[in-house]
Amino acid sequence: QPAFRRFKSEMNLAGFGSKIYDIWADRMISRCKANPKAFKRSEAMGEKPHFAFLVLFDSGGLDCSELLHFKKYFDDQGMDFSIVDVRHLCIGEDGYFYGDESLYGESMKPIDFAYNYLIYSDIMRHESECSHFLSNLGLSNTDLFPFPLCFLIQDKTFLSVLQDASKSPVRCWKNHRILRTCGIGAGETDDAMLKRFKTCKSEYVLKPSSSYGGMGVVFGSSCDQDEWERLLDAAAKGRKGEFVIQEVGSDDGIFIIPISPCAPKDMQEIRLKHASRVVGLFSICGGFAGAYVRAGFDNVVSGADSSYSCASFYCSEMS
């Protein structure tokens, strides 16, 4: 089952009521207003500022109904609203992204603000079709957010199975959708990040945080340090390749440094700011499997950034 469909069926935003839309819309609109340059450009051109969701639904069917709930918020701000498949982005002579075939809204209008609502494994599978997007990351005049770093996203079903005591002690999982696990380091270009991703894929082993307990979270609260170590031992035995240091950044200032044999001793631990949000990490059979993150209502498991997003991959038990 494709990850987006799984997300839709189990974590439908509408299931949390209208308040979650209010919060997410407020965040996105506040982020847009933090860049007055785009509003001045639009005003000078006699146009409305243009906001677009960037998507890639690699699931045999397109369903934008959930995102359409946000249209009214941008209408109220006097902004144009569209949904664009990232494969149909082009770059204009003015340096802005354009959607040459929008899924919703007007096509061929400069996009001032774009929300990055993408499943990264799909981008990797359709890399040649996404060339305009990938080759102009960080170069276009479109204000893209969150900027593509590493999104540590997981779905509730997988996390609940992970905690199932009836399963085998050695948690063996097959990753069906490769998470884009390489983050952009200091001074590193996105091209370099893509090159590194293709070289080392998702071969990471992380040391878990021991500070997640007692925060009222649903997932991870019953997993003590011994359990974390057992899971990571199993992961280390099943992995191949060299250890890699990975940095993950977020708007909330969360930085995570995985353990590595080549890292200085004082870096061989997870360092967290805002630890009340990140509540645990796990790695299964050599692959960095995800993070427990408290965000929003009912402890929704979401990304390590400040926004809600959909699952980037799913796993099944290896036969």
C-alpha cells in the first residue's frame, strides 16, 4: 500500500477536526509574511502573491481533497492558491518556479511561496522527471519551505508493530520506500547531498535518546534503554557499509548527531534541543527507521520539523 494512501487512511488530518488546519495554515501564512519581498513583487506586477503545495503522488491516483481545505485560508489573505505536481514544475526567466500543469489552481503563474509536501522516495524514483525542481533547489526565487533536509517521518501502524512483544526479538524489517536520509551539512550544496545519497543510501545506525520517558507520548514510552540497545545491536549486525555522521536540522533547533566510529568522543551521542518534541529514535537492521516526535494533538507522529506531513516510507516484516 503506497505511503500516502496509508497516511490518508490512518492519519487523515480531517479526523482531528478543523483546529489542526487552523494551526498549520497559521504557520504557513506566518512563514509567507516573513518574506515581504514576494508581496512587494506581486503588488508591483498587479498580481496576488501565489502559494503552491508541491506534491508527487506516486500511487496510481491523485487525491488533493485534503490539501484543498487550506484554500480558504489563503483566499482570506488575498493570495492565489494552487497544487502542483513537482514533475510539472519549470523555471522561468525571472527565476521563479512555475507549474505548467497544475493539479488545482491556475497554471503558468510565478510561484512566490511553495510548501514542500513530498514523498522523497518518489522523487528518487522519478529523478529525471523532477530535474527542474532538483537542479534549482536553493537557486530559484521561489520561497520553498521546509527546505529539503531530512524528514524523520513514520506512520502509527509501523510504530505500534514495533512495540508488539509477540514479534521476534530480532526485529527484521524490509524498507519498501527509501527515506532520503542524507542531510545538508554546513556549506554543502544540495547537489553534493544528492550525490552522497546515491552513494551511501540509508546505512545509518543511531544511538537513541534516553530523555523521552515520562512525556506522555504513546510510542516509545515503554521502551527502556536496554531495549533501545538491543534493537540497535540487531541493526548493527545486519548493516553493511561504513558508518556515516548525519546532521538533522529543524525550525525548532533540533540537532541530532548519530554515533559513528570516526566521530570525536564527545559527539558520540544524541544531542537535543527542545527534547520535549523529539522523544526517541530507532534503527532497524542497519537502516535509520525513524523518530518518535510529539507534535500537535493526540501525540501525532510527524516530522522533525515544525510542520505536519505524510509518511515517507513504510516497512514490512522480512520473511
